[in-house]
Amino acid sequence: MDPNLINAAEARNIDALYESIQSDPYILDRVDGTPFVNTPLHVAASTGQTRLAVEIMNLKPSLSTKLNPNGLSPLHLALLNGHFETVKGLVELDKDLVRVKGREKFTPLHSSAETDDRVGILAEFLCACPESIGDQNVRGETALHIAVRNRNVRALGVLMGWIRMTGTHWVWVKYIKDGGGNTILHMAVSTSQPDIVESVVRGYCKPQMNEKNLEGATALDVAERLAAGFERTKIKSSLRRAGALKSSSLANDCSVVDFLISQQSWVENMYRFYLLMRKGMSMEMRNAVVVVAALITTTTFQAVLSPPGGSGGGDGPSDDNSPFANINATSSISSLLPPTNISRINATISTSTNKHPNPFLPMFYAMNTIAFLASIAMIILVLPFRVFAMVHGSLVFLTLCYGMSFMIIPRMHNFDTFFAISSIVIAYLLSLVYFIPNMIGNRFEIDKRLGRHLLVSRLQGTRLRMLYRVAH
């Protein structure tokens, strides 16, 4: 690096920096052209010169992601040296610096989870760049793995609390496995940390506690290998209370190899179609589909209330199929007897004698119902559940209303019950359309009780999760 830049950085002098630039306008460009070098930004960040570091980064933003010969970025150096104000200043300029991968793919978020004194910065990083929580190093470890490995209870509490506060959006991060197939629960058990094991199992759903590592061992299997003592007893007690099982007790297991070799069921084919459709659809295409589907939904629902040919479905409002009576009335008032004020009304009431509906009416309603349900299904499939959950629920209730309308305004005798029941059943199926993918997308397991409700077995749920991994 140019001696003038070194002197300017060490002198903590912004004026000296600009004097160097005035003498050589390309001085920072030449530094940026070197693959691995200690730039002025590295020097300023490692010594806690916040104003100078921010000034250099403002002039040459690309220097903020450059690694020095030790594989560290300026943000790594500021964090490792405890200059937290400098860390905050750099992250305010570019939040993506939290995800810069240094030596062994360690990000600043990973480093902040190592020691207890960096917990405050860890929380700042999560707020600035939530996506960083899923980043993994060369060993496949997330920040949660690193917090467990370093016995950093507070950092783990911050990370688990962040996942809990954000709902289901980042819940899958808790179940990420490292290069050895170990979840954070495996790691907490293998390192004999009863308190962390207790904290982790509180945040785990029951089936996820029985995940296997590459050796085919569950967390309870790992606990059995620990040396006898108080810690082993407490860990096994926590695991058993949470429903953990040994690998020998698990049935209906399915490996990725078995899944790829076997034939797919109709449920899996439908779910694969759903995943591929969502994956290959651009935002503009989604907007167009939603607009067209909304128009079809509105038109078809209105057609139920106002079918062609009037309310009776015949050739006109006065046809024989109308369920209403025709009343023709005339009245006359005698003017010869004013004291009595007597009036006479002649009325003729005629009702329909035709009990059979128009033969084309059921066909019309059948095709109209197919168009309505197809448009509802497309809207649900296109709109992401996490953002439009209330819209999805409203569409399901709209489908129920569509079916109930046949019961409230009967026109087809026996056919109205058929259409009403069909729409209500399909409304239930539509609720599963967005519930199951959301559950699988977040990598939840399906237990027996939930499987019975969703008509999906535990084995089928495992296969659907594998399909999500392959096709997503």
C-alpha cells in the first residue's frame, strides 16, 4: 500500500487522506486492484478510526468488502478489536457487510456469536441484515452452531429470540445441519451443555428432535454416549420430556436416495407442479395472473346470483321455471256509496306448474363453478402465504359463501345440494393448498395427530420435505 495512505490512516487525519488523493487521484484505485491487501480502510477499522473509516468507505465503497492477506474484511477487524462504534458506522453505510465471508467463510455475524461481550452487536447485525442468520461457514455452521460450540448462552438466547419474534419466516434456521449432519441440538448434547439443551428443546417442535446426523444418530443417541454423571442424566431427562427418541425407535424413515429412486405419488406430483410453477413465475407474470383470476372470480360469483335468463334460468323473467307467483290485480272504487268507502279488487294468481328446471342450467352452473374454483386456486397459489395469509383465508370463506348461495337461492332442486357440498369440500382442500406448502417450506415435520387432520402420513410428510429441497 502507498506510504502516504499508511501515514494518513495511522495519523487519523482526513486532511492527509485528501492530500494523498490530490497528489495521485488513482491511489485508491490501485489499492482496490490488488486482490488481498491491507487497505487504508482496514487500518482505520482495526484502530477504531470511525470518521476516517466512514470517509474512505464513502469514497471507495468496494474497499469495504476486500479481504486482507489474513482473509479478514475491515468490518471483521473492527469487530475483533472491539471497536463497536466503527462497526456500527460501517454497517449503517452498507448493511450487507454483515454477510461478507472472510476466512473459512466466517461472516461478522458468526464472529459476533463467539463471545459474550459481542451480544449487543449481534442484535444490531440481526436488525440490520436479517438474512445473515442463515449464512453458513465452511463447516456448515450457522451463528447458532457457533454460539452453542462456544457455550455462549446469551448469544444463543438472542438468536433464538430473534427467530421466535419473526414468526415462521426464519424458523427453519434452527434446524440447519452442519457438515456432519448435526443440528444445534446434537452439538449441545455432544458438548454436555444441559442448560443449552433445555433452551434448545423449548424452541424445537417435537419431530425435529429426532433428526439424524450423518452417523444416523439422534440427539438421544448422542446423549447415551456421554460419560456417566449429572450432566448426562439431566440432558437425557430434558430430551425424554420433550419426546426425543433413539434412532432404533424411528419407523417409516426415508433417505434422499430412496426418495429419488422411488415413484412419486399423485400428492407429490401436485406439490412438485406447485413448486415449479412458483419458481418459474416472475413478479410481472404473478401480477397479471392475479388480475385475470380476480376478474374471473368476480364474474363467476355474480353469475350465481344473476344467471342468464333471469332468476329462474329460463327464456325470460316470466317463464314457467320462475319460482315466483304472477299476480295480476285490478281494483275499482264505487263513488256511489261514499259513506261506506267500499272497494273491490279482482286478482288472478298464477303459479308455475313446471317442476323441472331448464336442462342447460346444471351444465351452466357446473362450468361456472369450475371456473370460479380454478380462479380462486390460482390466486392462492400465486400469492405467497407469509405475506397474504389473510387474503388466503378470505378466499376460502368466499368459496364457502359460493357454495352456500346454492342453498339459500335454490333453483335446481337436487342439483343445488350437490354444488353446495362440492364447493364446501373444495374450500377445505384449498385451505390445505396453502397450509401444507407453508408447513413444508418451513421444514416442519408432520406428527401423527397433525397427519390425520391433513390426510398426510409422517412418511409422506418426510417425502414432501425432500421434494421441497430438490425442487425449490
